[in-house]
Amino acid sequence: MRAFRKESRARKVWCTAALAAFISMLPAAGAQTFGLKNVQGKVLDGNSAPINGAIVYLENRRNDDIKTFISTSDGSYRFADISADTDYSLWAAYHGKKSGQKTISSFDSRKQINIDLKIK
């Protein structure tokens, strides 16, 4: 009986340690945005003045989906919760003129990316 108790106690200790090790490998409860990032910035003209109403394009390079955002009165745009493991192209257009195209790489580990787009 005594040998059984020692074995049972050792098994409980081992199971508790294994469970604690497993739980420590799980992501934190607040990590619901794992694998996501945000892109934001301003659309500016050649004099660095903000452009209201420019169309900002975000193209998913994996599947060619395009999201758009119309810049606000201060030239701001924002794309929230985009996939961190995908490459994107970003550009803006206004009255027939385009900004240069920027690339957002999946290797960029920042969660918040700020890119200003200049239309000349």
C-alpha cells in the first residue's frame, strides 16, 4: 500500500509539472491579435500638405485582393488588423495622379507601420 501511495504521489507531481509546462507555452489571453498588424499614415501633396479625399489602395500580394480607404481631411488613412504573414502593396491616387508604390513585407515584425504617401 505504501509503494502505491509513493507511486501515486510521484505521478501527481509529474502530471502537475507537465500541465504547468504546457500552460506556460500557450499564448496570453490578451493576445487575440496575434499575427495582425496595422498600417497608417498620411497622403500628402508635393508641398507636404495633406490631401483630403485621396483613395489609398492596399493590395494583398498573395491573392490580389484590394482594400481601399478615402483619406480624411487631415490626409490620414488606416488599415487595421491586416495579416502579418502576407506581403502588401500600398499606394494612393488623387485626380489622376498616383503616389509611389510602397511594399509592406511579411518579414517586417512591427505591429504598427506608419507610411506617408506623397502625390506630386
